[in-house]
Amino acid sequence: MEIAAGNRANSTTGQDELRFRIIPSIDKGKRVVTPQREHVYYVLLGERDHPTAEQVFLRAKKDMPDISMATVYNCLDALVTSGLVKQVNLDRGATRFCPNMHEHCHFYCESCGGVYDIGLTRARPEVPMPRGFKATHLELSIRGLCPDCTAKKK
């Protein structure tokens, strides 16, 4: 069951689902599950817009006013290390974070700056590698205009 965007952490079902996903992953990374890590993860699941650490911080502060920027960075690091979240780097911009752990690529709107998940039609695109090279990750980003910005340009 996927936690739908917009659900809040005070939902019992949402909390149970969140704990079901976060505890085994954090434990694998030999890290303790903390209320702050759970909250930051829930913030990422709430709006899947690939926020920066600063955006995560601002959203997290709404329901957890005492959380610091350093804590948010540490939580994001723990979530990335645990395999619950991916870092998304687009050019020189700030690192963004994506809770979608399925194979996908990212579409970057050059007008509004939005980042969107795009499903891949194949589990892994074929990329010929030079002899002796072994790829462990593939990151693909596509640039252009999102539907809203395309409509505005007409």
C-alpha cells in the first residue's frame, strides 16, 4: 500500500504504514529510528515534488517546530543511506530528495523548475559499457517544459 500524497502523520493507518517501511530500512543501516527521522520521511512522502533540504526543513518545522536544519540534513542522510530516499542532482542546483525507489527517471521543467518522476518502459535501459566497466546505477534526466508551462507558451 502506497501512502498517498497529502496524508498527514497523525493518521493511525499512515503512521502504521510509515513505521512498517522505515523501521526495517533504518535498522539495516544500523541507525536508530527517531521521531525526527520518521517525520522527515513523512514530509517527503507527503508531497512528492523532489524538495531540497531547505524545503524539507520548512515543511518539517510546521508540525515539529523544534527541529533544526542540521537535524534535517542528518535525517536525510540516514534515509538515503538506508535506501528509503534517493538524492537527485540536477546540474548546479541544490540536491533534491525523492522517496520513489522504483526504477524511474526525472523530468526537469526548464521554465518553472519542477521535477517530475517518469516511469521507464524497461526495467533498465540497455547502455553499452566499455570493456571492464560495470555500472551499478543509472541516472537519467530529461529536460523540457511541463504541461502547465507548455500551455503558457502557446
